[in-house]
Amino acid sequence: MTDSFQIKKPLYPLFTILSAVLIFVGALALARSIFGAVFLAAVYILLFCFGYWKTCLKILPFLIVYLAVFSLIFYFASSKNLFFTCQMNIRLAGVVLAFIPGLSLPPINLVRNLTQLKCPRLVTLGMLITLTFIPVLSQEIKQIRNAMKTRGAFSIWKPAVFYRSFLIPLIVRIVNISDTLALSVETRGFTDTENKPSSYKTVRILPRDIVFSVLFILITISCFVAKEVFQK
């Protein structure tokens, strides 16, 4: 849900969240079969074809290094059990792929969708603030690290440097940002009252959302059926 991963035409927010959950669950359920790898490969291609290709390409190097490192760990930790290592790789890859739809989802679209579904106002408002705060916090950490390097403090592993040069400025910035966010929410008329909220833009289910959902369900069912047939 960061700006660098967002796409122009994300899927319907509710479908995005459900697909992320199903990718994770499917990877866990199919991990003991070769069809777990088939399921993840098919989902990766499906996301790639439905506009998530930039996110898929950006996350691919991380996925390769991530699996390579943990493959060695699990391989030697399991007394060179290759089957166990493959199972764990499928599970870990499922966790990474489950993040792809969510990373590309604009937070405001999710909030609008939840508002349309009559979700409590405090929940949607809190979610919007939280999701918006994450990239802001990341940027603040980068700025503090750059300021540390400018002043000659290149390492944060020393307790004194970490406390005085990193932790204290970060806490101060977090407090200031939280005050700014609270004031911004108040001045824009966001309240926790029961009045019916309005939305600047309505999030609708498009034909591509239905096509994606159908293909995703077919892939999932096919892999589970193939697994059962193969086991028999």
C-alpha cells in the first residue's frame, strides 16, 4: 500500500483482500504437493496479466534472494531433507505473493469500499490513518538516518548513538506527525457520529474484477482437485 507499488487500475478492494488471504491459505494447504508451486506460479502470472506486473517484477528479486537464503537454512536444519525444504519454500513464497495485491492497493480505495459496506466509521477512519502513516514513518526514518550521516553518526548499533541520534528524534517526529494527523482529520470534518458519511468517489465492481475472481477461483479449485486426483 505504498506509493511506489500502486497501480492505475487496482482490483476491487474487497476482492484484493480476499485474494491475498486465499493466496496465503492456498499455499499452506498445497505446500505438501507439487501443485502448491503450480498454484503460486499460476497466481503470479494472473496478477502479472491484470496490471500488477510492475509490483511482480519489483518483488521478484527479493523473492529469489529470500527463498535462496531460507532454502539453505531449512535444507541443513532438516538434515538435507529436500522435500521439507520445498514445502517450506512454497509456504514462504505464498506469504510474499499474498502481499502483492495489498501493496498495490491505494488506502483510500479500501476505506471508501469499507464505507460503502457500512463498516463502522471509527474502524475505517483508524485504518486510513494507520495505512497513511506507514509510508510517512518510513520517510521520516530515512530523513533521520541522513541527518545522522551528515553529523558523522554512521552506525545506530552503539547504544548512545541509537538513543540520542535516532530514537529521540524519531519519537519527537512521531508525536508531531500524530498531532498533525489528528488536527487534519478534525478540520476535514471526520467524526465518529452516526451520520451517513459521503464519498467523493464510489468504488464499483468492474468486469475485470469479476474475470479476475473467476480465473482465481478456477486456478484454486483446479489445483486442489489435481492434488486429490494425484494422491489417489
